[in-house]
Amino acid sequence: PRVIRRADYAAPDWLVPDIAMVIDLDPAQTHVRTTMSVTRNGAHDRPLRLDGDMIEPSIVWIDGIEADAWTRTGGMLEIPLTGQHHIVEIEVLLAPERNTQLMGLYASGGLLCTQCEAEGFRRITFFPDRPDVLSRYKVRLIANKARFPVLLANGDPVGTGDLEDGKHYADWDDPFPKPCYLFALVAGDLVANRTTFVTRSGREVSLAIWVRAPDLAKTDHALHALSTSMRWDEEVYGREYDLDVFNIVAVDDFNFGAMENKGLNIFNSRYILADPDTATDYDYDAVAAVVAHEYFHNWSGNRVTCRDWFQLSLKEGFTVYRDQQFSADQGSAAVKRIEDVRTLRAAQFPEDSGPLAHPVRPDEYQEISNFYTATIYNKGAEVIRMMATMLGRDRFRAGSDLYFDRHDGTAATVEDFALAMEDAGEIDLAQFRLWYSQAGTPRVTATLTHHAGDGRAMLSLRQHVPATPGQPTKQPMVLPLRIKLFGADTGKPLGEERLFLLRDAAAEIAFETVTETPVLSINRGFSAPVVVETNRTAADLAFLSAHDDDPFARYEAMQQLMLDTLVTAVTHGHADHQAVIDAVRNTLTDANLDSAFIAEAVLLPSDSFIGDQLAVVDPDAVSAAREALRRDLGRALERDWREAYERSRANRFEYSPAAKGARRLRTVSLGYIAASGAADAAELAFVQFENADNMTDRQGALTTLVSSHADSRIAALDIFYNRYSDNPLVLDKWFSTQALSSRDDTLAVVEELARHRDFTLANPNRARALVGAFSVNQRAFHAADGRGYRFVADQLIALDKLNPQTAAKLVPPLGRWKRFDEGRATLMRGELERILATPGLSKDMFEQVAKSLD
Ligand code: HT7
Ligand code: ZN
């Protein structure tokens, strides 16, 4: 396989300032005629080399004359050219209805749509498919009017008209030079939910969310999120929208969450459609976050794009940080931070400690779609967050303004971003840049000692960055740690919070006039994305979980207390649960805390996160320890859970932070009541399931039932299925809820579900709902006989033939074999080897599987 290296970057040989496309759309045979003005870039005599994938040119013209001097090498079309400027025209035929990879032009639910990032445009026409070739696009779309009444492309609409044979056309003009990965079109029978947005300089923008007619009523939330994020970006980053229209289209078959194509975002319908009956609060929040994320790309990604794909985090890390800030501003910032850190720990920390670990700015890749990872996105966002922490709000904003001013209309690098922050923020980021080049999660050891006699406390810090593939030795990084001490007797802070930049392998910090026993609060707000080990006792953690004035640190102390208890239980066979029970009671009954925070704080760490703390994971022991602690918490606090359950009851659905928090606490309480073994728990869950006026309560109750022994779980699943059998997004929940069950028979149920008439690998959401969800169900997936591994490997082999990108994204759980006992590790490797030996394996899968075997 060909390896692409960052060090090999060279500027493009030819630029394409202008491109005009005429696309005559038909699912069976689409004609694409592309006219490019090409300009030699620098003094060289190399031919024009255009990328193409699965396409053939039917005819090529150079400066209006049919040409035959072109050649095909690999996927490339090579055209010898003599002058500085030429006009090159190429015609290509496509069959979108046969495109199962969902890259390029494809059909979804009667629509025709595109996905070009990262390298899909080369499946539509021949072009220098690299992000540093920016062009102005003029596009004419032609299609049968009855079948495809709506024709959308990037930019602004400039004309429409009727043609012969029942066809019509629409012309679109995008004045902003863009890389071809931002090209998009949609054709179909769609309706729009519309509104107008007036930018702060008075420009009127017409906003529209396009869906199929029956889904129109589910688009208000997304449309509202769009206007809210447009205003937010003006207020917080000074960024204004720049076209006359902003269109969003929802499609059912999509490899990712959404795509930020200039002026024409295309979304996985799960991140657009929401109403109380079908979407949970989690879905509502995700819709708003993804709408905001894609909108924010208009500046961080589109106006300033990436020079090459190694710079992917330049747009993705920054944009995730921006969408996290946006969501924090819309509701509880504390709960949002807790959720973001939970995601980071669940998705990125395991990646950073496994065979697929890579730096935020990778050095090489085989298949770029494998690098749309939690490291690029979520760790990338943490890197931006650390810069913001070090600079403070105003200097960070000055750095961001400078970055956008300097690089508007160009393709930039991570280095350009760092330089803008240094120049505007007057900070030296030389050592900090290691966050972009070194993979691996740093580990910090913090030891606090107190000398009561002289009132001094000493905090000694050490850092270690573990080896990762290709990076055996590491240098110390800059770790911004927010630190504060609290008095164990009074519960009061001992002085102000400090921001300490740990730069060396080891450092000591002295605290003076510490007159009472101090308790250490460190990495408050999760100021650095690191693992911290401290010498804090269970009593210290319980104390912080009740007294820390940083809500994240309070949550974190509780999590650490729970984790320490669970790790002891797994490694010693038993543990004392009392400290956790007391701490949870304190939090649950604290009238000053809001329900959303309580619900997060009292949740036990997941099986996988507990496993991540162990040298060798024993999935059965982990699950048994967690269940035992859940049961004891349920029993010891049963009255409190019931009280919380009752007090969180609502008369009527409302979408507000307070109502969401109440629903969350209600379902968490229900889970603990069920864990206690209470005789009425299943009845309580079934009543909640039946009476729910919203999906959050309904799915919460279903989740509880599906992990129980109650017969009513079968009835509930049937009722749920029958009620939503024509709603694909809710059916995905039906599949994933069963795949995530903690019951002993989950694997058998999942195997059966894979034969269900509604299961298909052709739809990525459905594949992820069953196979993806099952492979993160630690206990079921890691069945000791290897049946879980075999099931997933079979599915991946089948999926790879249809949609390699989606298949490759599901490989990581199998690749974590080094973390398990020899028996499981051998079985997991065996399945990886079986996948690797499959004839015709895609390069996407090859890269993920081969690296996972190393
Ligand atoms: N920038 C978008 C990435 C994306 C993508 C990548 C690979 C294959 C399919 C894809 N669809 C969208 C999404 C985003 O981060 O905003
Ligand atoms: Zn993005």
C-alpha cells in the first residue's frame, strides 16, 4: 500500500482558478462535463495530473480541440500541456445508483447527493483532488423535473429554467474559491423549512432545511439551532455569514454525521430530525451541536481551509472546540464539560494507548478516511482549549481574529494557527507544539505533602508520555494544570486557584501558610487532557466530591473514588463500598445541586473505562464488580432513589435545561432502583415506558427493561418496534438498545438481530446501531469463546464489500487485543488475520487491520 507522508508535501503543479460543471443527473447514467481553466504553478514542465477513482473519461478537449495525447496511470489522468494557461474539458459518465460506498455522487432514499471529503470528488470528475487547489465554481444541474424538482448546489442560485423531455435546470454560482472536497449537489423531491437571518452588517440570508415531506415537522429544532449558532459566531468570534443562502439537506444514508459543503451542508438525518416522540434529549443536543459544528466550518474550514490532510485537525479540532463552547453557552457548562471529557476518555484515550495511536498532526497515512478520529477531533479540540486557557479569553480571541485575517481565502497549516496565537497572544508555543507531534496520553503523578509545623505544603509533579507506535521516546510536554487546595477541616479554599504550566519531567510547587490539612484539587475543569494519579485517600475524594467549588473537579473526585473502589474489587475480589455509598448519598440529596449535574455525578464509570485502568482486562470480573456496586448503591439508597425519581416527574414534556436534567435523573434513579432488585422495579419501568410523552423517558425505561429478567421487556420491545417500524432512526435505537444490554444472552440476541428483516449493512446508521454498539458492549463482545469476535469480523468482511469507510471505522475494538488475556488476545488476532486474508479487502480495512495486528 502507498504511504502518504507529510514531509513529502509539495505545492500543486497546476492551479485551477475557475471551474464550470454541467451535470445531467440520472440515477442510472449521469453525464458530468467539467471545464477547467488551468494555470501552471511555477517553472516546471510536468504534465497536468488529475485524480480519478472508478471513472473513465469519455472525451477530453484542450482549448476547445478534442485531445488524444492523454494517458492513464493508476487512477490519474495525465495530460501534457505546453503553455501557461489552458482550458481543459472532460466528460465522464457515472452510475450513482450503483455507488454503495456513499462517496462521490450517490443515491439515498430517492435523492441524489454527494460526499466529497476527503477524496470523493475524484469519483465525480477528474481533478487535482487536494485541499490546496482552490477554485471558483459555476454549476448547472439538469434533471427530470417530476422526479427531481429541487436542484441544489454550493453558493448562490443564479437561474432556473425548463428544458425538453420533462427536464429542468438550475444554475449555481459560488464566488468563494474552495477546495473540491467542499463541492456538493443534491437533487430530489424535497420540501423546506425556511427562515431569514439578518447578519450583523445587515445582509439578509435565506436559511432552509430540506427534507422529505413527512419529515418537515421534525426540522424546527435544527433550524433554530442554525440561527442561534450564526448569531453566536458573530458575537463570540466576530464571524459573519457570507452568501445569500444557507441550505441544509438531510439524507438517510451517510458515512459520517454531516458535511460542511460551502452553502450546502449535507447531514445524516439523525442530526437534523427531532421531535419529542422520536428523539431523546441526547439527540436534541446532538442535532444542535452538529448543526453548529458544520455552520462554524464556514470560517474554520471553508474560508480558511487546510493545506493538506495532515492539517485536518486545524479545521476539525478548532471547530469541535467552537461547537463545545457553543453548547456550553446554551445550557449547563459544567455538564457539557463532563460529557465532553467522558467522550474523550471513551473514544480518544483508548485510541491513544492502542495500535492506531497517532499524533493530532499525523506524519503519514495510507487512507485518509481512517484519520477522521477522536484524536484529530476531540484531542485536537483539547489542544485548542489549552491554548485558550493559557492565553485567556481576550488574547485567544485576538489570536483567532489574526488567524482568520491572515489566512482568509487560503489553505493553511497547524503551524499558521500556532503562529497567529503566538503573535497576537504574545506567548511562546515552541514546546507546546509537541501536542501536535507527539501521540499518547501524558500521565501525571501528583504527590502532596504537608508540614503542619511550618504551614508549608509541597506538591511534587512528574509527567511521563508513554511510547506509541513509531514514537518510542517522548519529550516532556506543556501541561496547563489548574490547581487549588481546600482545608479538610473547614471545607474552605486555601487560597486562589493557580494555573501551573508543568513543562519539565518533574517539578515542585510550594504553598505557604497552609494552616490546616490540605486536600488537593488538580486538573480542574480537565484543563489538560492527561491521566492524573494522586496520593489522595478515599476520604479526600469524598471530601472533594462534596466541597470542591469547581463542578468538574467535584464530578471527577466522585469518579475517582468509584474507580478506585471498582479496581480494588476486580483485583482483590472484593471492596468496601461504604465510602462510595456515602458520597453518592451526599450528592443525591444536596438541594443546592441541579438534577443534570447530580445525574452525571452518581453514574458509575463504564465497564470499558474500568477496564482501561487494569493491566489485563477481565471483562466478566469488571462487569461483576460494577454490578455489585450498583446493587449496593441501589439498596443502600433505595429511599433516596425513589424520592429523586418522584421529584423528577413532569406533567408535560418541555425542552429546557431544567426539564432535561430532571428526565436524566429520573432514568438514572430508575436504573438504580432496578439494580437494587426491588420487586416493583420492572413494573415501574414498564409504566414509565407506557406513559412517556417523549423518547427520553421511553428509551430510558426500555434500556432498563432490556437489561432485566422481566418478561415485560419482550412486550416493551414489541410495542416499541410496532410503534416505530417505519421510522429508521428510532429503529436504530431498537437495535442498539438490545446490542448494549447487560443480559447474558445479548450475543445470541444480536446474532438473531443480524438476520432481522430490518437489518441491513447498506445503511451506515443501521450497521453502527447493531455491530458498532455490540462491539463496545465489553462483556458481550469479549465472550471468552470468541463468538463475539467472530460475529463482528463476519459483519466487517461483508460490510467492507459495500462500504469500506464505514467498515474500517468499526475495526478498533478488535484491535485492542493486547489489553486482554492470552486466550482472548489469540482469538481476536485470529479474527483480524482472517479479515486480512479476505480477497479484495479494501485499502481502508487493510490499513486498520494490519496496524492493529502489529
Ligand atoms: N468534515 C466532515 C467530514 C466528513 C467525512 C469524512 C470522511 C468520510 C465521510 C465524511 N463525511 C463528512 C464532517 C465534519 O467534521 O464536520
Ligand atoms: Zn468538522
